[in-house]
Amino acid sequence: SHRTGIGAAYGRWYERTTAAAVKAINEAGGINGRPVEVIIEDDGTDPGRGAEVVGKFATQHKTDIVYGTLFSHVVIGSAPAAGEAK
């Protein structure tokens, strides 16, 4: 999520809409019977930090899905790390 940097205003809305979607998904039984859990990390709207966050999701948090990068420069900066983590 973008909690700081130029995307901070968007990050607040991402978090609110994500929370509403996760609530609806979990109330409906989750995904394949498993509840969805949201873990938020701030990428600072920065490509380098975005790549670090993707790596952290893969190695530390062991997530199945990474979602939330809005700005193209952060997506481009994060893509190699996401590709390595598969």
C-alpha cells in the first residue's frame, strides 16, 4: 500500500476498499474455504522500496498473493522481485 510518498492519499482508499472486499469474501466462506488475511506494508510510492516489500511478502510473510501497487513506476520497479519470487 502507499501510506507515504505521492500515493499516500490513494493508499488510504486502497486499504478501505480492500478491507470491505476481504470482509465480504470471508463472510462468504473465504477462498476455497480459507479466510483471507490482509498484511499491509508501505512501499512509500518508491520503486526500490516496492521491490523490497514484494521480497518481504514472499520470504517473511510467505503470502500467496501480493496486491496493491497502483503507480506504474512502482510496478515496474517491483516486477523483477515478483518474477524471482513467482
